[in-house]
Amino acid sequence: METKKKLSFWHIWALGVGAVVGDGIFLMVAQAGQAAGPAATVAYFLAGLLIMLICMSVCELAVGMPKAGSIYHWSRRVISPAFGTLTGLCYVAMNAIFLGSVGIAAGQITNSFFQIGSNEQLSATIWTLIILTVVLGIALLGGEITGRAQLILVAALVGIMLVFIVLGLFSGRIDAANLTPFAPHGATGICAAMGMGVYAYLGPLSLLTAGDEVKDIRSFPKAMFWAFATFILIYTLAIFVLVGLVDSSQYSTMESPFTTAATYVFGDFAGLVINIAAWIAAVTCLIGEIFSVSRLTHGMAVEKALPPVLAKVDKKGNPYVGVIFGYIVAVIIVLIGSFEALENFYLTIATLGSVAGTLNMTICLIASFLYKRKFPEEWANLCWHMPLRKITYPLAFIGCIALFISLYAGAISALIPSVIFVALIILFYLFYSSKHIDKTEA
């Protein structure tokens, strides 16, 4: 049974925005502020523009080959089965890792409201597992229900953040002294903060995995553009207001600086509202991640790159085995994190997930660039093409290089795990995928 076409433009937009406006702004921005000071505003803005350019370029593939296993299928068909497996598993790994990291963030935020017992880390872990289980339940209801839930939550979240921005700008509490020095650690700090921005902005890739569930494929590039426009605007303005209200040297990674700022300016109730917004942000992010894991594992299993059990769907066409798989991986990550210092583990897995996502984007960009050359007639008949292709593609490739540099500038320790990760994927392809998939054109 195939998945069903039930997603509209607004469902796709909500999935894209919800997958981005999460802990990347409410928690990770604290790390960016420590690295770059007020210049974190510029760092996040640049990271957003670069990833927007890359994702918009890849939209040609989404329009031309809308499939549940899209990211895997594109690279397999245009480049080779080996690259298809590499990029597909990178994407699955990114979302599964982010399910763990965002789950940890959601548990930490919930724990600030209701701590269970005297052990703070244990309580946060329990809340994380509870939240992941609730998200599992939502995802098992199917893509249309997931999209509706996401749309409602994202609308509430965007509304809260816009109120914070407007009230903050006109509060009279923005202190120019907090904006100087603007870049205390220079280009190195900005580069490291861009790495945090990469983590924040990788969410819209989730849109690309839902191609065969979209009513009108022309919605893809439109939804991608407006999702990016929405959260780049929100991030940039929100971070500017934040650094103007609270000195960036006071930020703590596992506490939302937005809560601190809102409490400082408007009182405890405002801080509570922002904490609720942070919780909503984390949950919407989790919904987007588990949605993506299930759709891509389903598509790869259909083409025999993954075990066939992952290809199963329920009566509604929902790939429920993939949903459960993503949940199990996230739970394992959270349980491993419960034995580590929570802050350090959160930053480490966030970086590893970002590396996997950036590698995935780079391979997809190569496939998108080669698409026109390998299938010229098919490409010519697309209902949408990337404008100014001769300019945008070179800039997008430069953007990929810049993103890798920014990620390792902030966490060079992630280099060795990244190499090990890629090696494991290659071994999986050699010993499983290559023996099962049909190597003829898909």
C-alpha cells in the first residue's frame, strides 16, 4: 500500500517551520551567543540564507521525482546506488539524532515546570521519554493528522514569538551597551555560531520526504521558500531583541535565554509564556523529525536499500514501522545521554546530526546539478525551475563548504565520529544494500 496525497501548502509550510523553530532558537542560540556575542544575529542570518539557497536548488529534484524515499531515490537515480544509500542514511541519521537532541531539550524545558523527585537529570530524562511517546502517538495517526497538529502548534508558536519581538522592540529596555563589542571573538566566533545556526535551519529538509503525500507538487518550492522566509525573519528579529535585552555573556545552554529576557522585561508570567513557547517549539520539531524518518525509511525499504519491514504501512497509508523505528532510536540516544553530562551530550549529538544533514544536502545538491545533464527532457518538462541557475548553484556549493567549516570550527571533536559514521554507512551498503537493491535505473 502507498502513502496518500493529503498534504496542502499550509500543512507543508507548518511541517517546515515547525521542524526549524525549535530548540535551535530557544536553547542552542545560547551557545551561539557565547561564541559570537551579539554577532550571533548575523551568524544565524547567514546560515539561514546559505541553507535556503541549497534547499531551494534541491527543490528541482522534489518537483521532478516526488517520492517517499525522495532523498535516497534522487541520489541513487542521478549519481549511483552507493551515493543514494549514503545520502539516505545520512538523512535518517540526522533526523533520528535530532529526535534525541530535541527530545532532551523538550524534557529539560518540561522539567523546569514540573520536576519529578530530587534528581534533576533523571527527572528531565523521564519527561523526555514521556514527550517522545506522545509524539509517537501523534505520528501514528497519519500524515494529515500530523500536519493539522503541526499547523495549530506552529501558528501558536509564531504568534508568541512575534509578540515577544514587538513588545521587546518597544519596551525601552534594549540596551545599546549589550550590543558592544558586536563580535567579541571576531570571525572565528561568528563561524562557530554559524554551526549552531546550521543545527537550527536543517529542518526544512523534512518537506522533501513527503513528496508523494502532497496534493499539488507545485506547492513544494512555494512552501520551502515561505517556510524559510518565516523562520529567518523570526530568528533574526528575535535574536536581535534578545541580545539587546540580556548580555550574551549571561546565557546558559540548557536554559532558554528568551525566558530570562522575557522575565527581566515583563515579569514572571511572561517568562512562563516563553517557556511554554519553547516547549511547543520542541514538540513541533519532534513531529517534523519523526515524520521525516518514517517517510524516508519507508521509501528506502520499498527500493530494498533497507529491510522490507520498514516498507509496511497501515490502512491509512501511514508508514507506522518507520515511525516506531525513529522512536526507538531516539529513546536509545536519550538513555545514553542520561549517563553523560546533559549539556555536553546535547551539544555533541546536535553537532553530529548537523554534520550528517550537511553531508546529505551536499550530495543532494550534486544530484540536483547533474539532473539537467542526465535527464534533459525530463528536466525541461518540470513545472518549476530554480531561477538564475548558473549563479545560484555555484553559490550553493560554496555554501556547503562554508557550512562544513562552521560546524567543525565550533566542534572539531566531531570530526572523528563523522568519519566513523560515514565508514559504517559504506559498510552497510556493501554488506546489505548492494546485495538487495536493483541497480538498474529506478
